[in-house]
Amino acid sequence: MKHRVLIETELNGPTISRHIYGHFAEHLGRCIYDGLWVGEDSPIPNVRGWRSDLVEALKRLRIPNLRWPGGCFADTYHWRDGIGPKSERPGIVNVYWGGTVENNHVGTHEFLDLCEQIGAEPYIAGNVGSGTVREMAEWLEYLTMPGDSPMARLRRQNGREEPWNIRLWGIGNENWGCGGSMRPQYYADLYRQFQTYCRNFTPGKSLYKVACGLTDEWNDILMREAHRFMDGLSIHYYTVPGAWAAKGSATQFEVPDWQLTLQKGANIEQFIIRTDHIMNRYDPQKRIGIVMDEWGTWFDVEPGTNPGFLYQQNTIRDALVAGLTLNILNNHSDRVQVANIAQTVNVLQAVALTEGSRMLRTPTYHVFEMYQVHQDAKLLPTHVLSETYVPERDMQGTSGANGSVNRLWQIKQISVSASLDSCGNTHLTLCNLHHDQPAEVSIEVRGQTVSRGKGRILTAPAMNSMNTFDNPDTVVPQDFEVSGRDNAIVAELPARSVAVLRLS
Ligand code: AHR
């Protein structure tokens, strides 16, 4: 079948917030320590402890925001233990992730230095589960107070004169589970209390306060009780092909696993739509954003690695999940304001992996690099006429914190999103989800005359092709050009491919 994509340029779409392209770096496994952070004395080139090859790679992604310090770790973290001379900082037991004892050498100043090095806005998750209102309020005073105050003085003693620019602020993380095992009514009250004392002390600046959501019932109660005090509602969606006990291998899989993974990945859309319906009851103007601040694939750890470190390889299948998810997030940017893939380095669906002094960019990295054209561009609505690739079916296994989805929606072979940037360029991103069939896609643009498309395409010889430390460039994008006549361009997409095109 010939697939058809119609792009509407005359309908008014929302802006795709660049913050949909956010990342997440938790104190988990080798994401921070022995990943991004090697320490000032490491033989691996670094700037003030942060690994230079990774900083360079991340800068190229134009990461809009970086979420830290967790995750589950956030509700165990006490910020005062991570400031001052490193030799005097107490350690912390990372109870959720392998029980390792960390030395707290990466704290507030170090994390914010990383954000400055890569050009990302910080997105900090404060501790509600085991912290106090005072502790969170003082952290904000420490971070944002320009004048004289006890916390501003302490910050200056520790070497930072000016306050930092802090806007994105999470009030807890998964407080229904690792963040305190709370009930929704209780968390809603705590959220109201904590947020009352969360201030940005820099004149003219305010906080974007994020409350922790879960599934329909929780979200309904939280919105009812606290929507007036919220800017964002955090929800998480992980793509787990199997069950929690046996999630499936990241690299050894067959066609049914490929299809199930993509179908579960696509179901993030069902979760967004359901959450949006609930939010519409209290916020029909869509002032409050969905903050999908954890998403991505979650497979069994690589054999021989610490099960608590969540280290997994990354194949072209992950690239397809990334391309598909980002298309869905773009297409729902009327409600989705922030999103963060989990996690940046060496954990879950990472964009980079490290081994000693070696570093590789994963297929997922290349998708983020290609899709950055959509950041802050205007969404152009699209219609897709495409064959069903996998039919609707009952859910098998579970998919983590995913909105209690019971039924998997059918997925089409082609997924797209399109946008118009501030220079007047129209960009289209396309995925051919099929494991072995190419797709001929006819692209029509209503309201614009176009005859060609220029961009790049990411594909790979096998379903499980990946980049390794010995062969880091097996899966890398190639130039891609397409043309046509009479305002219909034809793109020949190879099986299992992700493409970006600028149309003209
Ligand atoms: O990303 C790994 C973990 O998944 C996070 O710490 C937690 O928030 C979620 O359950």
C-alpha cells in the first residue's frame, strides 16, 4: 500500500515547547557517578569533574532542561549534605538503586555547573517523602536569593555569588510509591502545604511547580484539590515489553517482541488522552501542563551488570520508540509542556553509554539530534492514511507506571509530526515502524507549494542493530532527499527507519 500524509499549514496549532525534549539524570547506577561525573582528578578529560566528551555530545542535542537528582532518589536526598568542601560532605546510602554509598561529591553546585556547561535549564525534584517544608524552602532560598539572607550567605561562602536561574521545580517524585507510599488525598494536602513555601526569591522570576500524578483516580483527586496551585502534573510512562519480573532483553528479541514493544510505546498516547480528559474537568483552558518527566524503554539489565543499576543497551528498536514517542508528544503539545526521557547516560533508554574512557552515542541519541528542529516550532496538524501494522489487542504483562492501560490500541505502520519554525521552515519527522517492510509515503502539504524534502534518515541492517564501543557508528543518520510533483512528494522509507525532512 502507498501511505499518505497530509500536512495542514493553515490551521493554528500550538507551539511545541522545547521542554518536551528534556532529559533526566538521576543518582542511579552509572548515570552520574562513573558516567557524567568522573571527578576533577580523573585521567578522563573533564571540566570541573564533568566528562568533556559527554558534555560536547549533550550540547549538540540542545537539551532544554535536565531533571535531577531523581527519580526515587529525590525523596531520599538532603541537599545540605551536598554543599561545602567535598572532604566534609557526609555520604548517603542510595537505598533504591543498589544500596551503594555515595560520597555526595555531586551536589547543588556541581549539578548546576553541568547545566551551565551543556546549556540546559535545571529541573530539580525536591524531597517530600523524607524531607521537610523548611528544608525545601531553604533550598530555594539558597538557590534564588539575590540579596542578603542566611541561605544566600551560605551560598556565597560556598563560592557562588549570584543566584541561579531556577524555574522548573518538582514537589516530590512518585509519592504514591517510592516517594512516600501516600494516598492521593494526603499527597494533595502535602503538595498544597509544601508549594506554599516554594518561592523564587529573584524579583520578576516565578517557579513552574510540578505535582506528582499517577493514574486516573489519583489525578482526578489531585486536580480537584490542588489544581489552583499547580503548573504541571507529572506522569511517567515506561515501555516494558514483558512483565516487571522478566521485562525482555534489550538486544535479543524476535518480531513479536519488536511489535509488542512499539505497540506498548505507542500507548503513551492513550495515557496522555485520558489524563488530558481528567485535567479538562478542572483546567479546560489547558494552563496546567502534562509533565511526562520519565518515559522510555525499560528492559532487563545487560547480563553480568548490577540489577540495581538499570544498565541496558540500545538498538534501532529504541530509536523507533523514541521517534514514535516524540511524534506523539509533539502532536499533543496543546497539553504536554515538559517531558524527560529516562535517563541520560548508562541508565535505561540512554542517549550515551560509557566504558572507561570510551563513549558511544546510541541510536536514541541520533533521534533526539534529528528531532530538535521541532523545539519551540508551531505544530502543524497532520493526517495519516496508513496500513495497520499491529491490530488492537489485550495487554500482556504490565508496563510499569503507565496509567493502568488494559488494552493496546492498534498501531499504524507510519507515525509522523510536523512543525513550522520561526524562520518559516516546515519540518516533518516520520517513522516506518515495520520490522522488515519498506513504505512508500506520499506527502501532501495543504496551503503551501512544496516539491522536495531534504534531511536525514536513521535505519539499520537488523532489528537489533546497535552501536558498540568497538563499532560506535553502526547506526548513524544518513543524508536523505526526496522529491515529487504537483505538491505531492514521495518518500521511500526503508523498514525500521526514522527520518526528518525540511520541505520546500
Ligand atoms: O527511572 C527509574 C525510576 O523509575 C525512577 O527513579 C522512578 O521515579 C521510576 O519509578
